[in-house]
Amino acid sequence: MNATFTILVKYLIKLVLPIVFLTCTSLIYLHYESKKTYEVVIIDSGVKNSELLLRGLKREADIFYLMKEEDGIDNIYKIIKEKENISTLHIVSHGENGTVHLGNARLNIKNINFYKDTLSKWNGSFEKDGRIILYGCNIAYDVHGKSFINTLKEIINLDIYASDNLTGSNKLDGDDVFEFQALKN
């Protein structure tokens, strides 16, 4: 009985040990791969000529579109909740002082508390030093716009970059400078 048991143990070691090794190295590899950071670009379908913006993208990024008949705030959460280690979320949309247009939703200081639960979950998909860049005109135009961006930063707990003037082509008096940054501590 002892000899049979010894043979069985030797057989199991030969069979199981390579599987354990492969599993462990695969898990290490998967863990390493999951630490890779990347960027996500979300484009509101109301933005004309968005393909021109995409041509200017110099790095790899996952690109998604928000449809005008859908709540963009909820859709952004649905998109990013499946991801990890996002370094930058680029949101290309229309904007106005203190307001970001996202699908059929308008996120602003008046309704930000309505979306607070959803917005606070966005952070879970980002790396520690993640950030959000809002490509919308005049979002941080004055004290009200800057207050909105600061409130958004407090809820999401990420650095938020926004423009206080026209954003876009120089030919249309726009630029690609984000003059206002709300940085987390």
C-alpha cells in the first residue's frame, strides 16, 4: 500500500507541479499586464469634425462616442467601470461657462449633486495620478465655471483640466490650452 501511495504522489507531483507553475506565471503575467496604463477618449456625437481631432491623437487610446439621445454621464461610467489604470480621460464635447454637454445631459453646478453617486465611482477606474481633460469651450470661463470644475474635482477626486476660452482650431480663434486646472492635493 505504501508503494502504491508513493507512486501516486510522484505521479501527481509530475502532473500538478507544471500546472501550478504555469498558473502562477500566468497570474504574474496577467497581474503585470493589468498594471499597464492607457488613455480613453470620449467624444460627444454633437461635436462636428471629430475625425480631425482623432487624426491629431499621437498615442494609442480607446475611443468611444456618446450619442445625443443618451445620458452621457451614465454612459461614461458604463464605459470606464470595465477598465483599470486609466491615466487620462479625454472628454471632447461642447461646453459653456460651468457646463459640460454629454449626450442629452448637461452637467453643471445646479445638477452635479444629482449625478454625485455616479461621478464618485469614476475614480475607481483610474491610476493613482489619473486626470480628466475637458475639451469644451469656456467651461471654466469665470468664477462660476471654476467653482464647477473644483466641485467636480472634489467629487471625482482626480485632477481636472478645462478651458476658459474657445477650444479648438486656431483658425476659429480656439486653442488647445487648458488654462484652468483643479488639482487634487
